[in-house]
Amino acid sequence: MQLKNIVLVIIAIILAIIVIKILWWITAIILQLVIFLIVVYIIYILLKKL
């Protein structure tokens, strides 16, 4: 019974790490897209002023 609990804890930790990595990866992609769009928008405004 004790061994089963240890295995479950290890599986839970591994799953938590995977979920955090996936969320971090998605957040990083969204941040890069937002920054890209802001830069494009700023360049667009600057070009319109010319």
C-alpha cells in the first residue's frame, strides 16, 4: 500500500511538471504574438505619419 502511494505521488509530480511546462509554453507563445502585434502596430502608425 505504501509503495502504491509513493508511485501515485511520483505520477502526480510528473503530471504537474508537464502541465506547468505546457502552460508556460502556451503563455510564452501568446506573449510573443502580442509583442509581435504591438511592434507591427507601432511600425504601421509610424509609416502612416510619413
